[in-house]
Amino acid sequence: MERRLTFECGRALAYGRLVAFAVLIALLSIVIGTSPPASLEFVAAGGAVLAAVLFIFGISPLLTQHWLTRSRVILRQGWYFRAAIPLQGIRSIGSAEDLAPHRVPLGIHRPLGRPTLFVTGGRTGLVRIVLARPRRFLQAFGLPASEIVFDVARPKEFLEAFEERRALFAPVEADRADS
């Protein structure tokens, strides 16, 4: 058995961000070209900041995947979100296709009225993890979440692999002294 299985996540968020950055760069080019001359250092610093933001938030989500190891699920979105969830900390897992696709937010999103954290790059192939205990996520402003909704390209394979990994653990006998 492989130590780590990788599962691709949706790309709609990253593609949307790349289009938005392209429009922003075009608009900034027009503004810089029509405005009075600015210092080269100012333009270079602005370009460097824009390039860093583009790389971190636009390109890095294309380079990451969700991982399933022997003992945990590791959810990632770009280089700005990573959550390792132990398999013992998961109460239940299943498909979340009952959610309306147009109502699923893209990106890292934790609505204030619901204890659900969305880690989505697309609106299809949704999987819901219900945690045994609520957990706080710094990327969601420290708000607690008791369930996580994320997307994978092959949700059936992910759920099958999850159940296979979960079955590897020895059952706990509650009546023993060392349980």
C-alpha cells in the first residue's frame, strides 16, 4: 500500500483568479502608460508585489493536491492553506453533492452562520468531512468548524481509499485496562 495518495482538486478558482490578474495587469499598464512619468523604483516595486501575489494566489493552487496518508487527510489549497486531519478525528465522511453547486463558495470560506469550512477550487466532486470535535482554522480567522467541504476530481476513488485506510486501524477494546 502506498504511503500517500494524491487527489487533484478543482481548477475553476485558479483559472478565475488568473483571468482577474490578467485584467488587473492590463488596466495597470494602461494607467502607468497614460500617467505622468513615475520613478522606476516605484514601478518595479509595484510589479514585484503584483508578481508575488499572482504566484501565491493564482499559480500555486494549480500546483497542489489533497493527500490521503495512512493516518490523516491533508487538505491543501495553494501555499496559503494546509490542514492535516487525523483519521481518528473524523466522525463521518461522504459525498456532498446535495449542496447546490451555485451556492458553494470557491476558495477558503467559513460562513458566519454555519460551522462549515469550504476549501474548494471547483464546484463538482464535493466531499464532506464531519469532525469529531470542532476545530479552529487560522486561515478562516480562527473561527471553529465542525465540518469541512472540499472538492476532488475523483470523489468515489477518494471515499473508497479513505475507507480502506480507516479499516487498517486495529479495533479498540474499551473493556481492557490499556485501552
